[in-house]
Amino acid sequence: MVFGTGGRAFRPALRAGNRFDPAAADRPVVVFDEVYKAYRADCPVLRGFSLTIQRGEFVFVTGPSGSGKSTLLRMLYAAEGVDAGRILFLGRDVARLTAESVPYLRRNVGVVFQDFKLVDGWTVSENVAVPLEVLGLPERLVKNRVGEVLERVGLAGRGPDKAGSLSGGERQRVAVARAIVGEPAMLLADEPTGNLDPQLAVDILGLFEDIHETGVTVLFATHDRSLLDIRPRRVVVLDEGRAFDVPQGLDAAALGAA
Amino acid sequence: MNSLDRAYRGAKGDWQLHLLSVFSVGVAFVCLVATLLVVVNVERVHDRWRHVSRISVYLRSGAEPAAIADLEKALRASSGIGQVRFVSSEAARRELLNDDSTDALAALPEQAFPASLEVETAERLLPERRQRIAAQLKSLPAVESVETYESWGERLGTALVGGVTAAAILALVVLAAVISVVSSTMRLSLQRRRLEVEVLKLVGATDAYVRQPFVLEGASQGACGATLALLLVGLLYGIVRTQLDGHLSGLLGIAPEFLPWFAVLGLIGLGGVLGAAAAQLSLRKLLAV
């Protein structure tokens, strides 16, 4: 995990370091507290949304198109403002960060998008190395780390290939590698399987689960119900500005209701 | 990958756009470089004439040889006066007319070539002292008129002021042109690399980090544009000098020279600074993601 160094830098309440703070491990990674967001006054996307995500959780966010899944994620990495309420990420209120602090917040969050957001003219390694270069890490360290991460996502040896020459599934793996290379506190996935066929979607979900197994907190936004049925996970359903938290997954909730 | 590497990668990807920008900046700089070249040489001619160490004393047509000899003797005895040479009317005619002279020149009357005393003054002779000598000479009965050549220096001085003013105005035009060209190029380049910028911002790059390669690209465009202009004007100067060197030296009294090294470096530096400033300003409000 990397933190800012300047006086105005993002300084999370949970800090990595040699000294172990037992209390820090119990604190939630993210807390949405009565969050209100509207693009039009008469049609709010989120109305008093509250949610707490603990360290190491895997949470699906689902709902129909336009329900606010992407908005929820975008607010977390400060690409969208918050109209009312608080979003605490590692103890700091994201909504009140200064513009100068936002980059330091983003260094603690890995984001994967539906459209991959890869620069086609760059090689796979160059795309994956970006978060480490931004941190100013030495070239040799960057090279080693990129090699490790590519191996982890199943793209060992593909570093010199141009990103534009990869298939959809491979491109998404590169995007995942880029998101985790900086060892973020949290991994956000905004419809990462939206552009993939069902089998590839399952593969990519498996990749996220593997990453989650290493202790990374994952927030996975999708409208694909079939992905939610693969394994029971906590699901947050967004609909008409309201959120419904289903801690044991949709299947368990359906069984309970029956 | 440092900022230079990122700038090189960006410029390589958009090389046609950058080439166009360098050419446009170069065209703007050509005007400034050419004007400065003229100003520098006019300044040298002006300096040459300002420090001219010569006075021509034109004698009346009926002046007695004895009076002329006395005058020559008196001049030689004066402080600040070097050589004194008598040029007769016939000698003056011979000096001007040669085999290539036209009939019109040859038909000029004898009065057009008065006899004169060509006086070499000391280099450091003050203008006031030169004026006083001229005034004293004018009052003598054998003297028709006295030419100190200072009016030429004054005329060149006036031309020089005009040239410097023109150069200053052109510098402003160049400034506006460079800022406009580089800003447009940077905006276009930013649009083409929007995804790259977006990715950088999303992984936590600061605005300064994102801006650095663009500023370097702007600086290189400005500096390369100025260099291109210097090369073009230098090439033209070389051609003109090869063809007309003898004539120009005879006409101006000095051999024309190209811009001094510090002016060359200054122009390249100016291009670089203007390009960097233009890139910095144009991207200031365009990096929000």
C-alpha cells in the first residue's frame, strides 16, 4: 500500500508498516454513510445509501442499468462528487479530500473497467507498469513486479506484446494486472465482464476471486445475474436510489424468503 | 520511465503533428531571425560610421596653392590629426570614373569634382572636437565645405531605431504565434492521448506528473522551430554572402556577419521557453478526470 508524502496527501487511518495495529484490522475499509447523489434534482441515483465493507470482503454490487453501480464506484475513487453524506475510505472522508489529495487516494485503489482502458499503442508491460511509474519506483523493481503480476493473471511472457493485439479476455487480464500491481487496499471492478463472453466472464471472475484470496478487498459491480449465482457472496442490490444489502447472496436470500 | 522517455514516446506517436508544429513555429521565427540579422548588421555599419576617422575638406575652385599648402601644414600641426592628403580635382575625377563608368558620369563638369584635403583623425577624437575642427575649417576662405560623415551615422542610427522597433514588434508577433501554435498542438495531442491521460489520473498521477511530458514536448517544439528558422536564414545568408560579399563590403565598409552565438542560443532558448509556457498554460484546465 502506498501513501502520499506531502502535507496535504491522502493519509488513511489504516497504515501499512512494521508495527502491527490490531485495532486497525478490525476497522472497515469503506463506510458509506447516508450518501446522497443526484444528477437531476428530481431523480436521485442514491438516496441515503449506507454500506460498510470490512477488510478482505468480496462484495457484488448489482442492479439494472442506471441504478448507480458505476456512480457508487466512481464516488469511491473521487471521480464523482458526493451531494450529501460521507464516504470513509480507510478512515478518511473521500468527499472532503482536496484536489491535491485525490491522486494519493487513487494510489490505494485499483480500478478495472468494462472497456479495459488500455493504451493500445503501448506494450502489455508498459500498461501494467503505469501505477508503479507514477510512484517513481526504480526501473528494475518495476520490471520485476510487472513480471510477477503478469504471471499471476496468466499472462507470463506476454509483456512485450502490444495491448492492441490481445483478445478481450487477455485485455481484461492486463487491466486487472494494472489494478493490482500497486497492491491497493481495495479493488474496484466496474462491469469488468460486460464486454466478454460468458465463459471468459467466469474466468475473469475466478481471477478476481484468486486475488481476493490473497486478502484484497473487492467491490465488483455487475448486472450479470449469472455471475452472482456461481458462488454465494455478499450482494448489494441498487434500485431506484435505494440499496438492499444481502449478506449471504441472492440464492440464500431467496431460500430464506421461501 | 521518466518524463523525457514519456515525452519521447508521446512525440514519436504524434510525430506528424509535432513536425507541423515545428514548421509553423519555424516560419514565425524566420521573420524575427531575419530582422535581427538586419539589425545586427545595420548596428555594425552604424558603429563603423560613428567612429569614422576621416574628414573631407572641399576646397574652393580658385584656392591658391600657397593657401592650400598653409592649410595642410596647419592641419598636420593640430592635435588629433593624423595624415593629410591633397586630392586634386583631376585625381578625384580619376578615382570616381573608371572604365565601367557611364557617359553621364564622364560628362559631369569639373565643379562636380572639387579638390579636397582628406584628413585622417585619431580614432578617439571626440565628436565635439571633430565639430570644432570642422567649424574652424569652414571659416577659412580657401574652404568650400567640410564633410565629417556624422550625418550618415545619424541616418543609420535612425534606421537602427526603426529596425529595433520592428524587431520588438516581430518578437511579440512570434510570441503570440508560438503560443498559439504550441497550445493548439498540445490540445490536439492531449485529445489524441486522452485515454493515456485518463489512465494516469486513475492510477494516482498528479497533474504535474501528467503535464511534464507535454511541457517537454512544447519546449522541444519551440526550440526546434527556432533552430529550423536559424538554419534557414543561415542558409540564405550564406548564399547571399557568397554572391554579394565583395559588393556589400565595398558598399557598407564592413563585411556582413551572421548573428552572434549568444543571440543564436538566446533565440533557441526563447523558443524553448515559449513552447514550454504555451504547453503549461494550454493544459492547465484540461486535465480533469
